Amino acid sequence: MTTSLLKRPLRLTLHPQDVLPEHMSWRLHEGYVRSSTWDDEGESITLGLWGPGDVISSEDPVLHPLELHCLTTVVVEHLELDDDTQLQHIRRERQMLAELHAIQRIRSGERRLLALLTWIARSFGQINRHGCRLSLAELNLTHRGLADLCGLTRVTVTKTLSRFRQDGVLVSVGENDLLIPREP
């Protein structure tokens, strides 16, 4: 056996609802992962959403417990973080946490949901001259998942999304994609 075979990094394919192994760092090649913790009452608190190309880690978490939960089928590769990569990861994690916290602080449920959708579209969607397009199906985000992310009920999310479509705030594109039109 050659030494190059022994040094191959661990590569995993995980399915929706799976949890990444703890105390390790990963490069996400395909799919989407949600990092979260829980409050004293067992309510899940989202700390971040991660997509292809992102580095995710549970090696030295600030919050305990920390779970890296697969939203979709994911392909990850184990990564030993050098100082530069670790610093980039910490900066990205801090930025994402601040953005999600700012969204959570919006009092109006409608504005909070729209801010979340806009953030998801800018982070993981496609930006074009018409606006930001996002696929909730690609991220495997149901109305329940959106509700968990922004602190609303599933019923409120469903009603608000319908109202957004009726008012032209969101435009349905295809079966599962949404467009957040660019403001004139």
C-alpha cells in the first residue's frame, strides 16, 4: 500500500436529517448544513446555514451542544484547519451569526420572514437583473424549516408567503423557486 492512500482525507456522503460527526472540521462539497444549538427548554437555535465550498467545524465550539445537521444530501471531506483557514471560518461564522441575529430582532413577522428569504437568496441563490432567485426545495427548507429559522409558526409562514405572492413581493418561478424582485 502506498503512503498516498493512507493520507487520503475522510470523505462522507450523508443524507437529510443526518448529523455530521462531532469535534471535526469539514469542507462542504455538495448540499446544505444547518448549525444549531438548543436553549434550556429544548428549542433549537440556528447559528448558521452552510453551502457548497464552506468550511464547517465543531472542533472547538463556543456553544454546547453544537450540532451540524444535514438539510439535504451532503458530501463533506474532513479537513485539518490551518491558522488561516480557521481564521476565515471564524470570521464567516461570526458574520453569519450577526446577520441571523439581526434578522431575529426584527419585530414584524412579515418583515422578519422577508429579511430571512432575502438573506438566503443572497447567500445561496442566484442574483440577476430581475432580483434574487432562491430554491427552497434545493435547500430542503419547508415552511416548518423557515418557521424554525425565523421564530414564527408554520401557519404564519404559509399565510405570509401566500400574501407575499399575491402582493408581488415574491414571484413564483417554476414549481419550487421564488424570485424576490429587485426594487426599482
